Amino acid sequence: MLSKIKDTLKNITKKKLEQEGTKYIMFGGKGGVGKTTMSAATGIYCADQGLKTVIVSTDPAHSLRDSFEQEFGHEPTKVKEVDNLYVVEIDPQKAMEEYKEKLKKQLDENPMLGGLLEEQMEMAALSPGTDESAAFDVFLKYIDNNDFDVVIFDTAPTGHTLRFLGLPELMDKYMTKMIKFKKQISGMMKMMKKLMPFSGGDEDIDYDKVLKELEEMKRKITRAREILADPNRTSFRLVVIPEEMSILESERAMKALEKYNIPIDAVIVNQVIPEDVECDFCRSRRKLQMGRLKMIEEKFGDKVIAHVPLLKTEAKGVETLREIAKILYGDKENNS
């Protein structure tokens, strides 16, 4: 069964024009619905179109290594059997060390901010949002970076993902306050230096440099918000299974994503029991699923909806994932 999603994805993932920049595709939904499988299959599809693609796992419980039957790490690693395809599995501990190192550098350059930054470091170590912060840090790394044509995010379960997608707004507000505070401190220190011309020396703080770094970070965050809200650059795809809890959670997620102006272009229904099943149990389950499919159409009818059948085998290995990609997007020659 070829899906309507094929044409939508073709428009998003066709060979990018120079002025359009990198494309971003995010897969989200309840835990255990098949986000990693759809991310991996989509990565293979994009790579097979000649697009240099990276799949970034923002879920601390990484599964891409199981899907591709290969180990991955914090930096892009090529998938062995697929040209143009790379995978990143964010290491939260390494990301935290990098984050603390950045804060330590700020602390060394800004002794007057010592108390504030030390408190920030303690919060970072204890924060339940560390994984989301690490994921966003990686996202910023790929903004306006021409290393890849397509970046696919295999996200954590819904709650984590919504916190991750709320970070740009939160960080934008934080950086605005920091810049304002830094400007006040900079002005005050310059005034004191004029009054006390012999003060300072080698221990002088270059507030202009620090301010420039903060403003550059704010620019990146603002740019990230723009890209996340741009339907020509970013699409978010909800993965659901035909069960009420998954459908209702995805509906809530869709409403939350609308608040962040993040475009949802597709709903993928996974694990649909095929029509030609023979056992009584399977037929009963399929009948229940048919009711849930109507529910999905009512709630997400204006989105592109794709159905992926329940597989007889595990969704792992490049060949199986490529078959799933064909179900979603059609054969390569049909999309050229």
C-alpha cells in the first residue's frame, strides 16, 4: 500500500536548493509507537534520493543502534550499509560535561558573576531537562550548517519532546536578560575605569567580547525559532498506533505544538493489522483497530495520514527498514 505521505515528503526532501538550506524532520509520539523505526526508514529514503542525511536521537534510551544493528556515538557515524546516511546518539553525560565547561569558561571570564553562574552550574547538574538541553545544543549545531541536506530528529516520548521544543522560547528570554545585565555591568565598569584610571591591568574583563558572544548565541536561538516555525524547512510527524491512549496523547501533543508554531504535516499510523488475517483473535483486534482508525481520521483528518502494517518480523536491519520506507514513500524510481 503506497501512502499519500509520499508526495508530501517528496516536496520536503527533494534535492535542496542552495537558498533553502537544510531540511528538518521530527518524529514524535507516545513511547513504544515506532518513532525510531519511522526515523530510520525515512533516513534511508532520504539517503537513497542522494541527500546527505543525519538522524539525531534525542531520546536518552537510544534505539537507533538496535534498528541499524550498529553502534553509534555523540558525533555523526556513517551507517555501514547505506550511502549518505549518518546517525548521532546524543550522550547526555558528555553533553553535560560540555555545558559545564562552557559555564566554567564564563565564570573564569566573569568573576563578578560568580554566584549567579555557580548556581546555574548546580542547577544544570540536577536539572531534569538536561537531555532536552543537550538535544537543543545539538540542534543549534546544525542550524545554517550545510554539512547535511536533511536532519531527522528521533525524539524522546511526548513530554520530553514538548519540553525540548519549548526551550528556544525559554532560552531566548534568558539570553535577553543576560545581555541586558551584561550591558549594565559593562557600562558601570567602564565608568569606574574612567574614575580610577590606574585600576585594572591584566585582570581586566573584556565585557564587549562577552556581550558579543551572548548576542551571537541569542541570534542562533532566534534563528532556531524561525526555522522550527518554517514549514518549508521543518516538519513534525506524529507516530501513533490505533489505540485510544496513543491517539489522545498525540492529539494533546498536536495542540501543544501549535502553540510553538511548529508545523505538523503528517500522522503515521503504525502497527495496523492487515486485512487478510485468519485467526479469530487477529480479526477481533483488527475490528477494534478499524474503529480507532476512524477516530484518527476525525481528529487528524486535515493531516496526511499514512498506514504501516504490523510486521511479521522485528523492524530492524537495513533491508527491513528499506521495505518500510517503500510502504511510506514508494519506490525510489517512482519519486525521481
